[in-house]
Amino acid sequence: MQILKYWFVIETSIISKKAAEQLDALVLDVKTGLGASLKTEHASRELARRMVNVGKSLGVKTVAFLTDMNSPLGMAIGNSLEIIESLGALHGEGFPDLIDLVIQLGAQLLMDCGSARDKNEATSRLAEVLKNGSAAEKFCAMMKRQKVDPTLADMLCSKGSNIRKLLPRSKFKTDLQSYKSGYITRIDAMNCALVSRKLGAGRAKTDDKINFGVGLEVLFSVGQMIVEGDSWIRVHHDEEVLNPVLIQLLMDGFSVDSSPLSDLRASRVIDIII
């Protein structure tokens, strides 16, 4: 892979920006799999190890989480949709894999900063601030400090607020259905990313214009049981008729089997590199 020739560029670019902030501790989320820049666990592990070493050499307590990105994390892919999901997560709402990863990364940071004695204390504290709304309140205060309109900030961070009305939305939505009943064994993260980009949610070239309202909502996760005809993904698009090529790309990355996966991970975290 061409990217492997330039380890030093990647690691120094990422770590230098963090170190410039004079951090005491840094937790990195290094993804691996179909939806990651580095597809193999070996390559992602090597990058994680190198970045941890560089961080430590600069006096920053650095830890890297190696996490699975073969399937989409959470349910949202696209700009407005991901903002909606992130704001929901600040209230403890959302797909379990997303909430679990947020808590695990945050717990490591609390421990490394000396703000928690152990993982149990760290995770319980984080779960509580998500549940009681104080995480959302803190984010709201951060937005106001950065000159976001106070009324808008309050509306975005209020639990139960109709955030979709405040953000760009697509003109149309199309649901795709499961072709059979069984257990979902694959939702290809890269296929989802490619479709999202072709819809306009990402750039192919630096001068491409972003469409903030389009994207994907993944309605089921890998490992869950689904019934034939159930909608497994919702496409937010601006064309009146969704391009059949995009439909096929999504369906090609979706697999259902009569038997559950035997090697399904309970967590996105594969390993922690210290």
C-alpha cells in the first residue's frame, strides 16, 4: 500500500498538532478494516505503535485504541446526520457500539489525566454525565464560547429538540429492504462511504461542493436479526429517483445469513497500544 511508504509524514502530522497544544495525555482512535484508510490490522497496529512512541518521546502520555471499522460506526453517515447522531450521543442515545466506544476512549483519558482511579470509576462517571445531560450542557457552553448563537446552541443541545429542522436536509429519502430473513453478517463500511460521497456528502476533488443534507442512516447493525422486507438502510438524497448504481453498491455490501456470526465482537475495540 502506497501510504505505508510515508509513515513518518502521517505520524508527525497527527502527533505534532496534538503536542503543540501542550497536552498531558492523548488517546488516539486508530481504525482498521474496510472503512479505514489502512485496511489490515497489521498496518493499523504499526501506525498506532509508531504514533504512541512519537507522542511519548515528546513527553505526552499517549495511548492508541485499535478499533474495528469494517462496518459503519453508529448509524449516521453524512454531515447533518452525523451531527444529529453526535448530539443524541451526548444524551446517551444511539447505537450501543458508538456509546461504548465514546465511553471507553473517554475513560482512558480520565485515567491518564489522573481524574479517575480505575476503569470502573471512569466509565461510570462518563455514563452518568451522558445520562444526566451534563455532557450536552458542557458542549452547549463550548459552542457559545465559540460565538454560536446562544438560542441556536440551546436548541441543538436540548433533549427532545427537533434538530433535523435546524440543519440542512435532503429532498428525498429511500429505504432499502433486506432480501431475506436471518442474521446480518456484513454491512460494508467502504461501500457506504462511497455511496455517501457520490450523493455529495464528501469530496472527490478539493473544489467539490459539499451537500450537507445527504447521507445514509443505517437502521440495523451487524449481528442483529432482520426479517425479509425490513428496511436496513435509509438513503437521504436530492435526486428524485435514487441512482440504481448506488442502490446496487449498497446491496452488494449487505449480507444476511441463517446463522449468527461466531466471531462477532462485543466491542469495537480490538486492542489498546500503550
